[in-house]
Amino acid sequence: MSKKRIHIFDTTLRDGEQSPGAKLNTDQKVELAKQLEKLGVDVIEAGFPISSPGDFKSVEKVASTVKNCIVCGLTRALKRDIDCAYEAIKHAKYPRIHTGIGASDIHIKYKFNSTREKILKRAVNAVKYAKKYVDDVEFYAEDAGRADKQFLVLMITEAIKAGATVVNIPDTTGYCLPEDWGVKIKYLFENVPNIHKARVSVHCHNDLGLATANTIQGIMNGAQQVEVTINGIGERAGNTSLEEVVMAIHTYANSLPFYTQVNTLEIYKTSRMVSEIMGIPVQPNKAIVGGNAFAHSSGIHQDGVIKRRENYEIIDPKVIGLDTSKIVLTARSGRAALKHRLNNLGVDLTKNKLDIFYKEFLNFADLKKEVNDDDLKVLIGFNNDHTLINKISSL
């Protein structure tokens, strides 16, 4: 099966930083950019240079530091934005300007107080102006998810004619359902006459919890680039999660004709680094990187995982840089999990002794949310020097 490369456009440093409380200073952006480069993303959107002197400095520093990725600066369809972005990224080995404008009638009327004709002209002029600075220009049609299909076709056609090398189709408000989003991307491939002269990108938001599903639909209908963030952080309910898309492609390697160049072994480390530096905790049940993503507390599940990991895990935690799954002892845990944890502590009880101890364990577990190794040592009877006392022999 011939496979198509999916380019990973990481916007953690731009859209991700728009999460309330996630502001990054220059050194922090550079540190994260280095890790994103190590992770193997194709494009780093380093920021919105004209937004503040601090962000200009950060983008400039990232651009001069990163050597193996495209470094991208965001702009509006304004000459002063584009001038500023170029100054910030001009020392990048692979510079890109990301410019665009609203495509939906809602944006055209209420955000710009304009007309389709005027907006189209601004879009074309912005791309042409950016091309004077760099060869690699990405055009975004903001709020494409709610845009009229025929007008979107016209806008994308004209942007490519003007020199756009990448066209970004965003579901800016996270409005679209996966099937509808896939139909929209397919429609563009069928109706934009010069669509194959540019790379098509999808940029989805998670307002309805559908960002990853929509992104997968996008690539299944022709998109070659996905715009994502680490941990799915971003404006409002967040962006498409890099780790979810990458691992979906990895997990379905035998049936999906796609691949990425992401080093999956760096996923967990990158997730935790972003969380710590931005000060935004990863929710425990977050797919792929949440603290509970590879944790098992139900007795039936624990028994199954101990017998064979694949019984209840579709991803080997080692693939994302974790050592192992977690067997969490609670009042819902069974004997198999308890025996497993005791064995890890060097304690091997006979079946009868395990049955007796299990009752004592359950009484204790009913009083706590989780029973840890120190609790087990107390229950089973360890001395301070970690040797067993006579309690175990009395079981």
C-alpha cells in the first residue's frame, strides 16, 4: 500500500499560547521549539509577530534557532503585519508567512463590515505581497467551516493563483460534524481547478469535541497537512491534539494510507514539558498522554492486562515514551492485580494466604481512593529496613 506523508504543522507556540494563562516568554518559546524540532514536526508556527514586541522577539529567536523545521509567522491580510512577520522570520532556514482573512459571510459582514468582492481582493493582495518576501506562503480562509462552498472555492482558487503554496481550511469555531467536514474538503478537491498546485491543510477546533475526528476526515478526503497543538491546547475549547492524530495514524498503519515523520517516543515528554512550562495541567483522562490513559483500576481489566496487554490497550505505552502501564489498586481491584503488585514488592503469597489478605486489603481500600505501595507494605508488614515481619507468616 502506497502511503502519503501527512505534514505536521504545530501551532502550540501561537494558537496554543492563546489559551488563557498560557503566556510564554522568549526563552520558554525557544525551549519548546527545540523540543518540537526533536519531536519531528514539519512546521512550527512560532507566533503572531505584530501582536506585541515580546512576541516579535520570540518568533525572531525561534527562527534563528530552529534548523530542521519550517518556521512560520502568522499575519492578517495587512501589509504592516506581513512586513513585521518577515522581519521576524527572515533568518529562518525555512521561513513561511501565514496570511489570510475571513471566508464566511458572518465574518465578512460582522467582523470586516465588507463584501465578498472586497475580501477576495484583500486575500489575493495579501498573498502576492507575502510572496515578495518568501517563496513559501500559506493562506488561511478563516471560518471556512461556515463559509459558502462556492465562495470558498473561488477564494482558494485565487489564493493559489496569487502564489499560495499551502491553503489552510480552518473550522475556526469547531462547528462542523466529521462527515460534513470531509464532504467540504472533498468538494474543494473536486472543484478548485488548481488545487494540486498547493498543499491543503486543515485546522480544526474542539468546541464540540470533534477536532481530531474532523482532522482525520480531512486527510481521508485529501488534505496533506494538519494543524495541531500539544495536548490540544488552544483558543476556547482548544485545537486538534497532535498526539491524537499522530497515534491514530500510527495505530491504523495497516489500513490508513498515511504516515508522519513524528518521533512518537518523544510524545509523552513533549506533553509534560508543554504542561509544566505553560502551567496548564493535562486532564487525567486525556487520550494518549493523560495520567489515566494507560492506568487500569477495574479488577476485570487489570486481570486482562496482566495476562496480555492487548486485551485492554490498543497502544503500547512504550511507543509514546512511557515505561509501562499502571495497575492502580482500588476497592474495585481484584486478586490478580493485588498479587501482581505484591510480586513487584518481592512478596509471593500462596492462594490461601492471598485470599485472606485480599479481604484485609478490601477493607482498607474502601477507606482510600487508591492504595499505593507504602500502604501495601504497612498492610503486609514490612519493617523499617524493608524486611518482612512475622505478620505475613500469620496469614
